[in-house]
Amino acid sequence: IAVEDILAMENVVTGFGHPLWKSTHSAERRNAPVVDLLLSSGAEIVGRTHMDELAWSLFGVNYHYGMPLNPSAPEGSLRIPGGSSSGSAVAVASKQADLGIGTDTGGSIRVPASYCGVCGIRPTHGAVSLEGACALAPSFDTLGWFARDMELLARVGDVLLPRTTTTRPQSKERRRKILVAADAFKLAEEETQHHIYSKVSPLVQAKGSLMEKMEEIEVDPYGSGFDRHFRAFRILQSGEVWSELGPWVREHDPVLGPGIKERFQFAAELKEEEIGEEKKVREEITEHLHDLLGDHGVLMLPSAPGPPPDVSVLPPEEVDQLRGSLLRLTSIAGLTGFPQVSIPIGALPGQGPVGLSLLGPPGSDLELLELCKELAEVIS
């Protein structure tokens, strides 16, 4: 396994993606419990992995340490691996590790999984312990993992996910309530939409298929193209980040990379009234998704708007636009705390991998992993 540099490892200083954080903190006295649990289950640590600065980015580009190369990108391109758990995804995609451990606050497992062409899970919020991990925004932070295939991703779920809150599927009928998030697919690039539908459509038409009964729905209760999701996530996450990291930033005045610096400035100026308003929106969004999925529904959506962009030709003015598009998709699970699994669904020629996600009700993690395992087998 490869362990992101956000989790405690005995006698190692956690770097959290920033050199000043590393120099202002001491070596850890013990492993994070999740690391010990994996070691006791037979895993072997092969390395510590790169991450985005203070975990507050989705691209995999770190101002201080650089960007790990995406091994699934077309030759000759410099396509981003996604972040913040960039190194763990790259280690798995490049076969340097079988399993990559990381965290997901705003998409930091799901986006790298999609961009690097591997499987990844963001579990139900709170299902897996984050003790021993650096906090970014606690009500959003989750521990997740990557694998090259669904078989291993699900086996790790058997180790890490609590049996008291997750169940195996009871029948094929139960697993067939698959809802296609039509408005989420509108956020994807047209070529990506067509690619995913071309892979999924034959499964819908096949009698007896696990996707025989699919239904298109609109997920955004505001009909805003997930603009309200994005605003609520941005404000609530920023407020929590400032509560967690603001004291360290004020004390040490760290050099912050482009984008990270501006996000901290935005967070420092937030008002409690703004945060309170968005908490209400979060509650509405969560209640609405509960109503849509019930106990057994599964939502299908793209993991990212498209394949990984080439950082060497990405215009600066499009960086914020890309981040906004990503967060409009990832905030569905982020705001609600629902589990989401991303699986690779092929690649666009000359551009790189595309990911497809299934999202289920809270506590359906093991069921979701089994369903994705079956889906991955059929697609391949």
C-alpha cells in the first residue's frame, strides 16, 4: 500500500503537502488506526505519497513539490493526475502499489481515480476513522482508497467498513433501482457524455442486466445546474478550513501557492451569517437526495466533467472554471455525506481516462462496492 502524506505514520513527520507544515510539526508517535488495521490485515507499506498543498486542491499540482506524472495520460502530454490524493492514485495507476490510501473532502479520491483510470471510493462520511489524519474540513473529510480493480477495492472495504452500518445486497431486484442523474451529465463535456452512454446503453437494453431498470432524474432541487450546491460547499468548506488551519496560517504566514492563497483569503473574510444560511441549504439538499434514493436507490453520474486536462496548455482563466465544474459534481456526495465509488470506463483517444460513478444512500458502502464490481466486470 501507498499512504498519503496526510496520515500519521510512527516516527515520521506528516508533511500535509507543505514544507512549512512539516518543519513546524514533530514526528508522529504512532500510526493512524486505519494504517494499523491494514497492516494487521496483511498489507505492506511501500511508500509515502505526494499530495496537494494542505489538501485544498483538486488538480494534483503542488506549488512547492511539483506534480506527479499521470501514468494513464497519452504519451507526450502533461495531463494532471487530480488531487489532493494525487500521489496515491498515481502509485496505483503506475503499479508501484496495489492499494493507495488517501482522503476526500471535495473530490480528492474521486477526481484522481477518474483522471488516472483507477477505482476509488469515498465512503459514507464518518464510516472510516480519520483519527491520525490532518483535518481540512471535518464535516466533509473522509478516508478513501484506490485500487486498479474493483475486486481489491471491495476487499479493502471488507476490512475498513463497519458491518454495523453497511449491508450486502439482499437480492438482484434490490440492486436495480439505478437512477441516472441527467442534470449531472449535463455538466460533463459532450464527448464524455457520448462515451459513457455508449458504454452503458447496451447494458440497459440487455434483458436481465443489472441496469435493465434505469430511470433518468433531475438531482438538483433548485434547478440551478448545481450552482447552489457549489456555493454551499464552497462557503461551508471554507469556513471549516479557516477554523482548522486559520490559527496555523496566522501564526506562521506560510507561502501559499496560486489558488490556495486566494481560497484562504476568501475563508478569512466569511461571515457567520453566510455560513448559517448555507447550512440550511445543505440540509435541504441532503433531505432531497434521501427522498430520491430511499433505502435502495443508486445514482449514476460522471466522476468528472471529462478526461484529465493537459496542464501545459490549460489557460489560467480556465483553471477556476474547471474547479467549479468539478465541485458541482463532487459536492453532491460532499454535502450529503453519501458514499460514492468511481470506476474507469475507458478513455477518450488522445485525451485520457474517463470515470463513471455510482452513489448510494448512507451506510450502503459494501452494497455499492459489490454493485460496482459487477458493473466493472460487465463493462470490461
